[in-house]
Amino acid sequence: MKNTMMTPCRRVMAALHNETPDKIPFTSYENMAPRCTIERELRNRGLCIVKRIPSYTIRHPNVTVKTYGYTDEKGRDVVRTVYSTPHGDLSKLTQAGNNTTWTHEHIFKTPEDYKALLFYIKDSVVRPNYDHIAMEIDRHGEDFVFRDQIVLEPLQALISDYMGAETFCYEWMDNQDEILKLYDALVELARKVYAAVADGPLAFANYGGNVVPQIVGLKNFEQYYVPNYNEAAEILHKKGKLIGCHFDADNAPIMEAIGRTGLDYIEAYDAGISPSVKEARKAWPGKVLWLNWPSAWHLHPIEEVYRDTVRLIEEAAPGNGLIIGITEDVPEERWQKNFTAIMDAIDSRPCV
């Protein structure tokens, strides 16, 4: 396969199956490469755009949801979302940012919110949305690859979505039994999602992500994350699907534990803050390494960006099961030159 020119999509899929493509795939999330002449030139050279789109929807038929926007006392344009349940109201406050959404208030605020939040989670109904996915694939073509998205890991959902890291840490110490009730409900929700994704049209899916090992700790990661990855992997593998996770933090404390999971690929791995690519290859010999080109390195001189890329490729040798991706924001004034230098380095290195 490696001596035949591949489309960007086929190149990514070959790498995800731990094969050796014609060259190292270079990918970018859809919102990280604005449409322009340089972006078009890069796609002509093989840049593959990653479209992240779940193959299902989640609804809460017994929860009333109201949203309203306003400008707060700090001059921010914010959105208040109120969730009314039989056990009381929950609310969150968010603000749209550049390629992200800032959460100023999480849905859980005090222990009085446990009953309402538990009801909200248990009220989740998962419905396939396959027709929409098929239409999106048909109209985009071979410059794009589509990735399904399983919900956040049950414990990570509490940390990232519902509580925030600080509140979660206090509640974990003070009200762990209540948290574990939420955890169990989120496990059941995730199982409904596994089934929808496994039967869906997309070939691979991320399960959760943004785990911060320094908050979770190795013991909790092994107890509350690894079993969920393995259960999901078993279900997806039976349907011929691949599964990975967005591990973009310093993964040093959990490297060995990740290696014992059934995950097929590790996505968004940042060698600028985690152990080196060479160490990651050694720790995960059977797993595909889908890098985030290290975020902090985007400030390096352009010649160094080229050399940085060459070093990443050389550390990862051989060239099978390796993808270089952009999964985080790049300074607006740097992305065009940096992406071009990264592609130049990829083209200069045979994929062997």
C-alpha cells in the first residue's frame, strides 16, 4: 500500500489500522484550519480534515430546558441554561469563545443538586442519527475523515461537564457515595451510546478524553476509567470499529495503565508535555499514536518547526500506526506557515 498514492482519508484509515501508508498522515480538526488558499494547497498535498460528529442524539424527555442570553455585569455575552426536573432546577452559565465554550458556572453547585442531577442523567434517551452522518460523508469526499464521539468517561463527565475539577475534588472527599450513584447512572448512559456507535456508519470513535492524571490519580484511573474503555472496546470491536481516547495532558502517571486498555489508538498525545514519542511507542507497541503536534512548539521559529516534525517522525519509526494531528488552537498569525513547515517535513521523510 505504501507505494501507491492514497487519498487523505485512506491514508488516515491505513494508519489507524496500524498499516504503513504512502506517507505519514497529517490531520487537523475542522475548526483549526480556516478555509483559504493555503488550506486548499495543504489539502492538495494531503492534509486531512477531521470532522467530529456523533452518530446519535441524547434527549431528556422529562426535563424542561430553557436558555436565554444576556450581557452580564462584566460585559460578557453569556448564556444561562436552566434544566427543570421533578427534584428542582439546575442551571449552567456559558460563554462562547474562539473554537470553544467557557463554562462560568457548572450544572452542579451544592450537595442539594444530587437528586436533580441523578434524575437528569437517568432521563437520557439515546437515539441513532445515522441518516445525517451518511449525508455528511457523501457531500465532503476524500479530503475528510469522520470520527464518532462516545460521551465522556463517567467519572470524567462529572469532572469536566457537571461539576468542574475543584468542586469534584471536594465532593469526592465529602460525598463519594453520592458521586458514585451519578457514576453508575453515567455508566448506564455510556452503554446505550456504545450500542448506537457500534451499529453506526462510522469506522472509529473517541471515548471521552481530557483526562488529567494529576487530578484523577493512577488508582482511580485503573478503577473508574480502564474498565469502561475495555467494555466499550469489546462492543465496538465486535462490529469492526476502532476506538481511541483524547489523552492530551501529561500522561506520565498512567502510561502503563493506558497500555493495558483495549484502546486501538491514542489521540491528541502531546509530546511537549507527556513522555517523548519514543517512550510512548515503547509503552504502547500495539497502539496507533495520533499526535497533537505539541501546542507550545507553535511559537518556535519556522525552521525549528520543521526540525521538530522531523524529530517526531524519527522517534516514532517505523512509520506504521503514526498520525500527526492538530487538535488544539494555533496562534492565528502562525498556523499557515507552521502547517506548511510540518507538511514539508512529512514530505521529506519516507514512511518506512
